[in-house]
Amino acid sequence: MSNAPILAALCASIEPVEKRFSDLTQKRLDAKTKPRGSLGRLEDLACQLASVQRTATPSVSSKAVVVMGADHGVAEEGVSAYPQEVTAQMLLNFARGGAGINVLARHSGARVVVVDIGVAHPLPAMPEIFSQRVRAGTANFTKGPAMSLDEATRAVLVGASLASQLADSGVNLIGIGEMGIANTTASSAMTAVLTRTAVEEVTGLGTGIDSATRTRKIDVIRRAIQVNRPDAKNPMDVLHKLGGLEIAGLAGVVLGAAARQTAVVIDGFIASVAALIATRMVPAVAGYLIASHRSVEIGHRVVLVELGRMPLLDLGLRLGEGTGAALAMNLIDAAVAVLSEMATFESAGVTDAGR
Amino acid sequence: MSNAPILAALCASIEPVEKRFSDLTQKRLDAKTKPRGSLGRLEDLACQLASVQRTATPSVSSKAVVVMGADHGVAEEGVSAYPQEVTAQMLLNFARGGAGINVLARHSGARVVVVDIGVAHPLPAMPEIFSQRVRAGTANFTKGPAMSLDEATRAVLVGASLASQLADSGVNLIGIGEMGIANTTASSAMTAVLTRTAVEEVTGLGTGIDSATRTRKIDVIRRAIQVNRPDAKNPMDVLHKLGGLEIAGLAGVVLGAAARQTAVVIDGFIASVAALIATRMVPAVAGYLIASHRSVEIGHRVVLVELGRMPLLDLGLRLGEGTGAALAMNLIDAAVAVLSEMATFESAGVTDAGR
């Protein structure tokens, strides 16, 4: 039985954001005691949230960062600085609260939702890890598709369902992050195909490989594209042939969040590729996306341009896990605070000489 | 009686930051469960704080944003979009908690310290405004010095004394912000002289003037430089002839904070010019400075390059008041949280394949 009709129905249910609420919000901001527009992108953020939530009083009262973990068969080609076992080890670290994303999400008042959507090594059952394993890691995509089309579809639906559950529980801002040894290789491959860019222009150093390993990584990606011949115009074709389970799952979170009129904060390169897949399926999704940061990974720049989103931060981050998204949530909170807490020229008795 | 010897003693008491604590901190960060260096500028921030506080376990447990307000005689030349009365009105707004800086400082857990160091219109006595009026605004500097050298020195010492009091009360991170109608005119004039840059290259639109007003502003600044002939090599000469009381006061906060081994978060253009004056007086001050953001004001870029500080944020802000500094404090908090809360490879049982 195919899951394709369920995915098609999900996509069909997504409506564009409503700009009139953004305009209303800009009017509210223009009455505040500051020169018009002088809070720059904080004002844009407040307006975007208004258009997403269909209100002139948007709220980010409940925030979550979804971190999906999965393994990649292509790791056996020696494209990463770390062994595959690290994916499982890091999911346990997330569950225990000791990783970068735990610290930064706590700092931003966001909960971390850890999902095993396809880690190769089995993980113990524990309440802190949401087990939604579609398969135990992808296949080595230099030898054929990373996963079947149906597996990719199921992974997308896992993410969409989770986003919907979070919305049900009152979450009104969702960050997306990932963990998966070798997942920059999958992301670079997908970016090259989806944006029709030369492989070497979108392939970086990942967690810190040397230049010989990068040369091998580029060769691996070229072979994967030759073997699989993905159709650049068909995002699900690219996703199942060159993607990863966590990338598929996060694309699903984006689609599910958009369907529930909830803004999504994208993390780095891999999460952005997931968002790109979602926008290729439903272009209206773009209005729901907030790009948190520009990572060091060279492919990220290309994906951000393609998404048409300007990142909020540029701090030389390259950790993933949703860490950039968690940091950016602080700025989004600040934007909402400005809108809800600042005095107006009238209430404060300040002369308004602005236009 | 001259205050110059007191200022000279303050400057002589400032010692450079100690890099060995930065190196120790980088070692601590390298043991955390993440690829080496993958938290980019957050790691740099943690290391800088360590070098400032002379410890491998830096803390930002108590934060304050000092907002100094003063008026500028040059406002009578019609260089601002707002009338001079707005300076006093906004100080009252700060005191009541309704301004942008109040909202953003609250969001970052920082207290706001409002200082009247020379507002033209008298303000009512109130506990929320620290009254340290050196004079009721500067003179119009197109006709002579903005203030006397002794007045400038006294304003610097007001700031230094305040920084020292804050350090005494346990504050370990100080942001600097300002309010003063026409103070971008003073800042552009000082920047042109201190960095030997053409006036038109460092003169922007302030709170939102039109292009005819900007042309007048440039002319006003050129005349001020011609009339006063400031000595670019003598920061106090530039400060008293072309500066403002709040700019002098904030330069003093920077010097006072550095003397007390306390990091300073610079806000936008005007606060950065104050920091530049301080570094010209004592170059070692630079190690204490954290540049919060790059503002829209074109002169800010020039000052940041001169300071050798890369801003953390670039969000199109142009409000001043310390708003950018308050936002950046969130990132600084995050950097300290990473250092103190993240698990190590050893404690989390994660394979460390990094160099």
C-alpha cells in the first residue's frame, strides 16, 4: 500500500501565509517609540510571524527543536571524520541533555524532541527518544538508491505527523536540526542536483575532514548522481535516491508545520536542504520558514539563496543538531517582545517626527 | 582644579587581557561533544571572556546596559529628523520601562542604568534616572568646541566611576548605549577625524533624515572640523571639540570597565565611537570589547574596522539605546552556557575522532 496519496493530501492542505497580518503588524510597530523601521529584521520577524499565525499579536509561547537522527550507508565510503557509531552515541547524549543543542535550546526556553528515524545501531528504549525507525540507516547510494520511494514517503509522514502533534500540544515555533554521520555528503549531493550546481561548489568539510577526504567525498557524490540519475524536477525522486531518513523526516516537519500554520526555524546546511525539498513540493511553504544562520558549509549559501531566505546569524557555526535554530529563537522571542511590550509615541508622550 | 591627572591615573591602571586563560578555555571547549571549533564565534566569545576575567570558568551572571542621554547644540542646525525635546522624553520613557532598550534588556536579563549626563531640558528627579549632568547639552560645534576639555574629562570620569560601581555590585558584563538627538552628527564628525576618512563616507541618515538634510549634515560637519581644527592624534582634543557628553561618558564606561577587568558590549555607531576614543587613549582596552552588531549607519562600518572587532549581529538595526548590545548579550550568555553545561566526549561516552 502506498503512502503517496496521504502525502499528496498533506501538501494540498498547505495554504500560503497571509500578508495582510504582516501589514497590520507593521502599523503597530510604527506606533512604537523608535524611528520607523529602526529595529530592522526584528520588525520583519514580528511581521512574518503575524502572517504565519494570522494575527497582529503573534506569540512564541511554546518552542520546540526537533532533532532527527539517522545513519547513512555512504559513510562506508570514508567521507566523514567520525565513525558511524557516533550517530547513536550522540542521540544518547541528546537524551541525557549534554549536547550543544540541549544547552542552547534550554537557553532559548525550547524543548528538544529527539527522534530516531533510522539510526544504524539499535538504541535502548527510553522516553527521551521518540523511536520512529523507518529503516536502520540508508543504503550506500553509490550503488543504488539510498532508500525506496515508499520509505522516503514514510519518513516524510513521520515528520509531518510529529509537527502536527507538536502544534496540538500548543507549540507555536518549531526548530529543525539533525544528527547523522555522513549527512553532509547526502546534502551536498541533493543540493548539486536540486540547484543544478557543480558538486565541488556545494561540497565542504563537514565535521572537519581533510582535503584528500573532501576530494573523495566529491568523487563519491558524482558517482552517486551517475548511478541514480535523479530527476531534479521531482523532489521525492531526489530525496529517496540521494537523501537521508532524517532529511526526509525534517522535510516532513516543515510540511506538517506549514499545514498547521506554524513557523519553522531552519538550522544549517542539512536542515536547509530538507526545507528546500519541502518548498519544491509546495512552494507556499517558503513563507513559513525562518533561516536561523549561515553555516560554514559552502553548500549552505547556495541552498539559502535558492530558498530566498536571509539568515539571521552568521557566527561560523557548523555543528548542526539545531543549534543555530535554537540561538535564533532568542531573536524571534525578542521580536515578539518588542511588538507586545514597547510603549507607543502616544502612551509615552514622545514627539513623533517620523514619517 | 583639573581632572586630567585622575583620568591619566585611570588609563595607567588598565592592563591587557590575559590570553593564557583564553587558551585554557579553548582546551575545555575542545573536550566537549562537538567537532573542534564547530560552535564558531560562540567559542571565541567564551575564550575572550576568559581572557578578560582571568579564569577558565567565566561568568556573566549579572548584566547591565548603561544608557547615557545628552543633548547636542548642533541640533539647532537642523541635522536630525526629531526635535531636541525627544532626548528628555525618551529618558523618561527609559525610566518607565517602555522603550526598545527596556524590552530587549529585560529579554536578556540585563538591568538598564539610565544616566542623564547632559540633557538640555531639565528632567524631574526620579530614582530610575541617575543624574550626573556635566552641563545642559553641548554647544553648537560649528561655532567653537562642543564643550571644554575639562567638561569632557569630567564626563569621562562620570562613566568610569559608574562602571566601577557596577563592578563593585557584581556586574560582570556591561553594555553601552545612548540617546541624544543629533548625536550621529557628532559621531560622524569624530569618525571622520579619528579615522581620516572623508566626511561623506561616514555620514548617514541617522534616525531617518532625507537626502537634502544629509547634505546639510555633511556641510555642518565639515564646518565644525574647519572651525575647531581637532588634533586627530589626541582623542581628548577630538572628544571635547566634536563630541557629546554621552559619548564622553560612554568612553569613560569603557575605560572604567577595562580597569575593573570587565567586558564591554558595544552597541551601534555612537557607542562604537565612544569605544574608539577609549582605545585611542589606551590601546589595551580593545581586548575588553565585544562588538554587538553592525548598524545601518555607514560610519559604523569604518569604526568597527578601526576597532578591529567583528560584530556578532547584522540585523539592519539603527535604534541605538543599547538595543544591539542587549540582543548580543543573549549570544554571550549562550557561549558561557556551552562552556559550563556541555558534556565532554569522555563523560558522554562519545567517540572523539577529531584532531
